[in-house]
Amino acid sequence: MVEMRKQIKVWFVAARPHTLSASLVPVLVGSALAAAHGSFAWILFILTVLGAVLMQIGANFTDEYADHEATRSAHKYLAPHKVIARGLLSHGAVRMGAAAVFGLATIIGSWLVWRTGWPLLAVCLISLAVAYAYSAGPLPLGDYGLGEVLVFLVMGPVMVGATYYVQTLTYQWMVLWVALPVGALVAAILVANNLRDEEEDRRSGRNTLATLFGARAVRAGYIGLLVLAYLCPVVLFLLGKAEPWLALPWITLPLALRAGGLILRGRDRDTLHRALKSTSALHLLYGAVLAVGLFAEGMGRG
């Protein structure tokens, strides 16, 4: 029993639970918008959350074994989730774990496609391909400076739009507007992560926006992503397309200013790691508050 608990704890660490909000927030926001438009089913919401989180865990497992397989771990800080390098799990076990998790996500996705319609199939296939190919395969996409762009698109407009479609079987332009802040902030998480790991990535030959364009340009891009996130609700309000409830995410601005300050002045790993943690917290809090604002706006119209 003790050994089983140890194994469960190791797999839990390998799943990188601190990253899972990145897949939870798009589902939360897309579902809240659907509820605001009068369409919401709990079973669809729960299964969409499970599918998205499993996909994220599968991507994390894939990153772990692919990173170790490419021998880049020798050049990197030995983080707690580096279970292979720490000798806690074998390369084969993590690879099998990734396959099992992706398999479960595929089963859930298949049921959702059957339940809602074939347009969702394209989204599921794209998400699965990106989750795997980001770190693995002959041309890992994350090694060619595509990480931030892919994360912005897939975990912003694609996931929010797919979640909205699952609940409503429709799509409208408002989905894109509420998805942009979600995509911007999840991309900001990756920017902070890659800025922190810039020196390690240079040594290992991994190309990210930080290694390609330098820290100064990436810091400016990070601030631009924050500005986009807070500008979207204002634009919607000024266009008369949203009620004041949609400005609720502005209460998270102090956390955004803190994270931005750490990014701008951070030059050491510890400071940039705190910036990464602050950005992750900002993404989760902003998404939760945005979902509340969307729901409240829908209740007001009802």
C-alpha cells in the first residue's frame, strides 16, 4: 500500500498539476459563454473538462520522455517533475503513460463527436496532433519557435470555440473575443517559461522566441499579451456588445502588474520563476472571473 501511494505521487508529479489550469480555463470560459446564451449541460461540461485535462497531461508526459530522449535534460535544471532524470520512472513507463492518457482523451473526444456532431472531430484531431507533436516526433514544434503561437491558437480560440460548440452546436464572433484574452494569457505563461529557460535552451540548441529574438523583444511581447487580455473587454464594451459585467476581469490587474514587473526586471532564474508562477495564477484567476462575468451578463439578460 505504501509503495502504491508512492507510485501515485510520482505519477501525480509527472502530470505537472500546476500546468493543468491552462486546459481548464478555456473550457470554463467557453462553457460560461454558452450558459450566458442559454445552453448548458453538466455532462458535456464534465466530459469536456476531463478530455482537455487528459490531453494536457498527455502532452506533459510526452514532453517528459521526449526531452529525456533528446538528452536535453543534461543541460537543464532538475525540476521536481523530471521523473525520468530523477530515476523515479522509466522512459518506457512514461511513454506508456502518455499513450494511455491520450487513449482516454480519445475515447471521451469520440463520444463528444458522436453526441454533438462531426465538426468537432477536426478540433479533436488538431488538438491531439499538437499535444503530441509539440515535444515529440521528427520535428518537435516547440523546438522551432512555434510554441507561443500554437498555444495561443489551440488553448485560446480553438478550445474556447470547441467548448462553446459542444454546448450550443453553433459558433459566433463573440466566442473569438472572449477567447483572445484566454489565448493571450496562456501564451504569456509559455513566454515566461521560455524566458526563464533561455540560457539552458541556447546550450541545448532548442529554438524558442527567447533564443531567436532575445530577451528584450520577448519581454515586450509579454507586455503586449497582457495589454491584449485587458483591452478585449474594453473594446467589447465600447462597441456596445457587452455589459459592464464583462469588465470584471480588470480586478485582476494588480496581479498582472506584479507579473509584468517581475518579467521586466527579472534577470535571474528565481525571479523569472516567480514571474512564471504569477502568470499562471493570473491566467487562472482572469479566466475564472471572466467566466463569472459572462454568466452574470447572461443572467442579467435573462
